[in-house]
Amino acid sequence: MTSTKNIIKPLLPVFYIGLLLLSFPLFDAAFTSVLSYLRVAAGRIGTSVGVVPKNNAIMLGIYKPEVPYSMTRVDSLENMLGGKFDIFSFYQTWGEREEDNFQLDLMRAIDRHGAIALITWEPWITEFARNKKPGIQNNRTDLQEVADGVYDDYVRSWARDAVVFGKPFYLRFAHEMNNPQYPWSAAAKEKPGEFIDAWRHVWKLFKDEGAKNVLWVWSPKGTMAHELYPGGEYVDWVGTGVFNYGSYGEEVWQSFEYIYEPIYRSALRYEKPIMIAEIGCSPLGGNQAQWFADALKGLQTRYHETDAIVFYNNPADQTLAGSVIDWSVDKNAEILDMLKREVEYGIFKKN
Amino acid sequence: MHRKSPPGRSRDCISITERVITWLLVFVGSEAILYFAIWWFDPEHHVRLVFFVPLSFATFWLMYESSIYWFYLLGLKIPERRPPGNGITVDVFTTAAPGEPAEMFEKALPALVAITYPHKTYLLDGSGNPQLKTLAERFAVERIDCTDVGGAKAGKINYALKQTSGEIILVIDPDHIAEPHFLDTVLGHFEDRQVGFVQVVQAYYNQSASFVARAAAEQTYGFYGQILMGMNGYGSPLVIGANCTFRRKALESIGGHAVHLVEDFVTSLRLHAEGWNSVYVPEIVARGLVPEDINSYFNQQLKWATGMFQVLFTMLPKIVVSLKGWQKLCYLMSSTYYFVGLAISVNLVLPVVFLFFGIWAVEMPIRGYMIHLIPFAATFLIIHRYSQKWMRDRSERGWQWRGLLLKLGSWPIYLLSLLFAMLGIKVSYLPTSKKRQRGIFPLLVLPHILIVVLSVASIAWGLHSPLRDFDGTKLMIFFAALNSLLMLPTIAAAFSALFQRGQRSQ
């Protein structure tokens, strides 16, 4: 008796630590499910409309080139899916032309449809008279000028119209500010402080004008460019784009998880709702429908903090290399069937 | 003769159900620490090593401290009651140092004489106070003149050992009032020839005298409750200098009582290394005095902490091999206890550094931090609450928040002790003050005031610096504010004489 006891006793700590490590996944899973239960319960109590989706569902959005100018085709698409989109995305540049102003009518059309607009607001400066002097080739956006107030008149009048509109909408200002192909990004890369100053300046102008209905989406390309983050107070959502180019050009087929995992992990630190503001998969080089199915499954099982996903449904996207990529999803019956099922299962907000 | 349930002892054994529940809770708690640690050391977090290392030390030291408590809970053992046989010869020693008030002895000596088991009482008198001589004669206590004996209390004990012959020796501090059944409680355990000493609870009768007294007493509740009971399970209850009963042979085998700043700790270390066993009886059979003012309390803590660090640095490495398995762990954990001062001070300083200079130790999402801390915090609170049932007295149950506040306020003392021990600076052995020291002690709380001033200034600075938009800033402002609040009770204790206007607090 005593001899067996003497052998077992020194082994007790080893046994304890072994059991501890072996059963850790169990503990992890148990606590995670307690947490997600609490999250759902908190979601039921209610979060403010438009900021975060209710009931732990994901907000579904789409960019279609003709929306919001024409809503008829979107209606038939929604009827087919048996649900309604939460977000309609469109793109606007800065400038002094009529189309560069706040598009009150379009915004009201989206609102009447029961959805929220996502405006990707691009600070090009070539459409301002002061930059159209002959002989000046440089079309780079000088962010220091933005921060210094050179474009305040334009920004303020845009913001005033946003106040008139009054309903919440997402404003994805100066997206992909870390992508050198955009004129507002090169400057940002050299001097992150200039970008942050410009962002905060624009944000303050909106605040000045009383535009409280704006949800600011800070949306870099790829993993989060932390040095360009303007600060939690100035950002409501963190956005990103996820594109699988398939076998276009030199590219190779990449899974959703492969692209999104590092982006998602880097975005968690901001503790903001995360929006995939553009998602697209090439029809060439793999199974497009399966890729989207994996993406939606990923959002439900792994990437819980992702609260919105917006399809980049552009049938003819001009790449810089000169080729044209078809990112559309509304022509692929398999994708539509899959989406229809997801709407039925209720991962998206139902009507 | 033997009462069926002596006062001060609420439970006799621990049931199987209680053991199972404790094991489950501790297991879940261990998982919770692992859960937090895996997240904390996630390579995804941007860290600045120079600050991240101390911050990690501070964070995990506090978790380690609670897991020590859990460890002792798993070992809880309450010894069986053993009535003593007849004919054991017992000597009772109490010591007197210069400056100790005669009134104290007027209460203590008759209580010692009144202990029912036959014994001889000795006053080891080094006070040079003629009043004590008279008192000894009055109560028929044998007085051993120790006026010229060096080595503080231990020196007197060793001197007296040579002039007496009892098999068993009870050493009790003169501030303690012994109960008549003191010896009946402990003597039975010496029937086991391997038992070298038997320790009982150290309890107090003046804990309601002041905030400091209550807080200092609260700090000992868990120690004389779950921790020593746990040590009993692991075969290493310690000697507590105030009221320990020794076997003469055991003391003689180690060349007498150790002379050291923490003489009791060293004595038990040597006795255990010599192969003697010990027993902890969680019963209150005497009550003594706990420091009532911040000056006495800090002096006591300085003495203990410096002594413990000295043992850790110089003595333990040599002697540790002669200890048994669990004893090694217990002594290592006891002698490293006062590193807590280092952990507290890191937590006090880092928010200030962050807010003033924008130097962060680690970048991690606040929500993630909270979420990963929840399991630990929850199990910590549940285990603390559950284990209150093993407190020796119902009145001791609770959160002991005063004790915690005073401990958080003791960090400069513990840092100083570490410094003293590392530089080999000597701290003189003086008995812990038995008299309340009146007055205010602004110098003692200068570090605390400094921390409050710096924290408040850093909050003001943080609110106006370019950093104010940074996500971590709000958290750091919260910590700086919390830190200042936590220092306030200690500061108030140092100035408490101002509020009392000379009245005696009840």
C-alpha cells in the first residue's frame, strides 16, 4: 500500500498539469459558448438601428452599378432571394461638379427602399478648379492641404446636405489609404500623421455642421495599417475588402479564409464592428459559389465580429493592367441558391 | 475537563463533498489562468519588451498569489483532538524587553499561571524594570534575569533553556492572554515522538481599535485559517514566534532557537530540515495584540519582509535539499511572498508612464482583456467565498477588504526590504510595538502621496495630450484613478490622529 502511494504521490502534479492541458480545449469551448450566449442576449436587448445588426445577424449589402439610380432590378433580385438588402453601396468623388455634391435624391431613394447607404467617398482633387492650372501634372492629393482647410467649403456643403438627409449612413472616406495606386495614399504612407490630421479635420467639420448621422468607416487595404488609424473616437466601423482574383493574370486561386484571416485578426484590436465593404471572387480558376459559401460559413463560425458584408457586384471592373474582371454574383444561379438558403436560415436580417 | 466544542474552532473535518468541490473549483481556476495566459502571450500583440516583462510579472504574480491560496485549500488538514497523558513536564517562557509596559505583564502572568495542565512559568526578564521583578514575585512566577543576554528574544530563550529542564516548552509573547486549556490542546500531539513543535492560532483582542488594527488582523485571518491548515496537510506548518510549543529535544538538536529577524521562520525551517514534524491546531487558545498604528505596522512588516528576503537569498539555497517534497515548495512560496511589493509598484507606475510619455507595454484590445480575465476573476471570487467556511471563527468570514487595502499600501516597505536584503543592510530586531503610537506620520506615506499626485497629474495630462484618442488611454486613466483611490486609506491611516482629536477610539 505505502509503496504504491510513494510512487503515485510525486506523479500527482504531473497528472494534474496533464489533465489541465488536455481538458483546456473543453474549457475554451465552454466559455466561448457562454460568451456567445451573452452576446446574443445582449443583442436582443437592442442596439441602435444601423450601427450594429440585431440578433447577432450579419448585414447584407451589395454594390450594383445602376443602384441607386434605378431600383427595379434590385427589387426583382430581392424577390428572388426572399429577403432585402441592408446596405446599398455606391462611390463618389470629391470635386466641384454637380455629381460630386451630396446626392440627396439617391439617398432618399435608398432610405425609402428600407436600406442604408454606404458611400465610398474618394478625395480626388483633379475636379477642383484650383488644381486645373495648365502645366500642373501632379494630381496627388495633398493631405496636408485637406487638414489645413483648403477644401473646407466643399466638405462643409456636403456635410450640411447630409444633415438635411438626417438618416444614418456609412461614410467610407479615403478608403485604401495605404494603397499607393490612390492619389491620397502615397502621401499617407510617407507621413501617416498627415492622413490622420486630414481625417480628423474632415470629421470635425462634420461635427461642426451637426452631421451626427454619419457612421465613419475606416477602411484600409489588406491587414490594418495601424499607423494610419485616426483613433477610436473618429471611427465607428472598420472596413476592408476581400478579393480572390482566381486565375486572372498572374494570380492564383485563394480561399476566403486565407485572405481574410490576417485582416480580421488585425482588425479585432480596434473593438469596432467590422465590415467587409467589398467582397468579390473571380469566376475563373475555381468554384465561385463554393468560395462564397465558405465565406458565409466562415463569418458564422469564426469571424463573429464581422457585422456586414457587401457584395462587389461589378460585371465590368477595369483593372489597372487594362483587363476587365467580372465580379458579379447575380448571374450565377448556384450563388443565388446559396444566398437564398442563407436568407431562409436567417443569418441575414429578414424582413 | 475537555469541553465538547472549544470556542474558536468551527469545524473538525472536511467532507468528501467539500474536497471534490474544492478540487473542481481549483481546477477550473487553473484553466482560467491558462486561458488568460495563452491570450496574454499571443504573438499577435505588439509588445515593448522593456515594459511588457515587468507588466507580465506584475499581472501573473497576483494570479500566482491566488493560486498559492488554492494550492493550500487542496491540502487542508485539521488534526484530530488528542488529550494529553499525565506526567509531561512543561516550562512556559515569556520574555520582557526594555520599554514594555508593566500593565501588560500584570494581565499576562496570572493567565499563564492559571493554565490548568501542571507547568512551571518563567519570566525571561531583560527589561531592567524593577516593577516586573515585583510582579513576578506577586504571581509566583520564576524570574530569570536576562538583562545582559544578547540575541533579543531568541537569545533569552536559549539562555533559559540551559537553566530549565521541562520536556516541552511553550514560548508565548507577553501581550498574549492565554486560555486555561492552552496546554491541553497542544500537548497530546507530542505523543508522536517525531513531532518537534505544535503551533496554534495567533488571534487578537484589540482588532477593533483602529482601521490599521482591523486591517492587519484581517490579513492574518486567511493565514491562520486556510493557509496554515493547508501547510498542515503538506507537512510544513510554521513556527509562529508569538505562541509556539516546542519539544526541548527538537530545539536542542538545532542548537537552540534561531537568532534572526524572522527567528520563528528560521527555527521552523531548521527543525523541518532536521527531520522533525510539526502540527498546526487551528484553535484560539490565546489572544494578543495587533499593531494599531501605521508606524508599528510598517515596522513589523519591514522586519518580516527583510527577514524573509534574507532567508530566501542566503539560507534557503543551502538548506532546501534537506526538506521533504512539499516542504520545499511551501518554504519557497513563503519566502518569496513579499515580492508582491514589486508587483504592486509596477501596477502603480505603468499607467503614469503611459499617460505622460505615451510609452505602452503592450497593445491589446480592452474588450479582449476584459473577456479573458472574466473566468479568472469569477473563479477567484467564487473560491474565496466558498473557502470562507474554513475560517476559524464566523466573525472572520467576508472579503477582508481592509486587509487587502493595507497590503496594497505596504509596497514601499516591501521594496525597501528587498533593497535592504540585497545590499545586506541590517535591520535591528525590535519587538513589535505593544503600545499605540500617537501622532501623524507624513514621511511614511510620502511614496503614496507621490503616487497619488503623479497619477492625478498624469490623468490631467492624458486628457489633453494627443494620446487622448488612443483606445488604451481611457483604460490607463481608469487605472491611474483606481490606483490613487487605493492609496488613500493608507494615507488616511497615517494622518488618523488628526481626525480623532485625542479621543480614544473604542
